[in-house]
Amino acid sequence: MRAVFWFEQNLKYCCFTLFETIRAESDMAKVLIVYDSHSGNTEKMAHAIAEGVKEKKVKVHVKKVNTTSIEDLVDHDAIIIGSPTYYGQMSGKLKELIDKSVKVHGKLEGKVGAAFTSSGGTATGAETTLLSILQAMLVHGMIVQGRSDSKHYGPAAVESPNKKDVEDCRRLGKRVAALVLKLAK
Ligand SMILES: Cc1cc2nc3c(=O)[nH]c(=O)nc-3n(C[C@H](O)[C@H](O)[C@H](O)COP(=O)(O)O)c2cc1C
């Protein structure tokens, strides 16, 4: 009889712990990094940003644009979008995703947004590319934090990111995660 009672109590405790763990997981802040990349430069930046997010113990998913759904955007607290600079704008694939996001217009309101890019040169369209992404985020009612000391609109690398660019990316990830946590309070 005592053994049955003991078993029941332990079973209840296990179920409760499991339930709490699942609840805590689903309550956890989540950051999505969506990127397009043909030759891998923007992709390297995406992974460096993810490292920064993880430093704040925030969950992060890194996804290539063609595997990203509109539901993925809705499902995260922050969306960081990275594109190669294509004629001074985001790539067509990313613009297509943003245009599709009209289906969830209003549901991205209040989420944190940020952008990054890799271009072929300096002052050859990187900033306009970043702004093309940030503009769409503002139309969605998202919250975009600038940076006062350098790279005001977001990290921009010339071709493959160098050490300084990687640091800028990591720092962006950390800042976005910190803002998400602050907003969740
Ligand atoms: C279609 C196309 C358009 C591009 N337009 C620009 C441009 O306007 N300015 C620029 O600096 N680089 C431009 N580039 C170069 C890419 O932005 C650059 O190589 C970048 O590092 C590629 O990133 P990825 O390796 O992530 O694909 C262009 C490249 C392509 C393929």
C-alpha cells in the first residue's frame, strides 16, 4: 500500500516537472535569424549573430530564406534579416518573403527587428540594403534599435566578414537578445 502511495507521489512529481519544463520552454524568448546567401558571406554573419544571441541564454534559430515560412516570423520575439547587397537592396528571395508576410500583417507588431548585409565594396549599397529591410520591419510595426557608435543601421561586411565584422555581428545578436529580454519583463 505504501509502495503504491510512494509511486503515485513520484508520478505526480514527474508529471509536474515535465509540464513546468515544457511551459518554461514555450515561454522562453526566441530569436529568428533569416538570411539569403549565394556565396556564403552573409551566412557566416548569420552564425556570428547567433553566437551573440546565445551569450544572453536566449533561444535562436538560424534559417535560410527558402526554408523560412510566414509562421516562423510570427513564432519568434525577434527577427533578424540578413541579405547580400543586390543593386543596393535586399535580395529578391527576401523581398518575396516580406511580401508574403502581408498575410500576417499586424501580427509582427512589437517584435524586435534588425538587419545585416554583405556587399561587394564599401559605400556601394550596403546601407541602402540595410534600410530596405528595416523599412519593411517598421511598416510591420516592429521595434528597431540603432547603434550610436558605429555601424548605425546594422553590421555590413565587404565580401567575407573579417574579425571586426564578426565582432559587430556578435554584438548585434547580444543587443537584440538583451532588448527582447527587457521587453519581456
Ligand atoms: C545580383 C547581384 C547584385 C549585386 N549588387 C551589388 C551592389 O549593388 N553593391 C555591392 O557592393 N555588391 C553587389 N553585389 C555583390 C554581393 O553583394 C557580394 O558579393 C556579397 O558578399 C555576396 O554575399 P553572399 O556570399 O552572402 O552571397 C551583387 C552581387 C550579385 C550577385
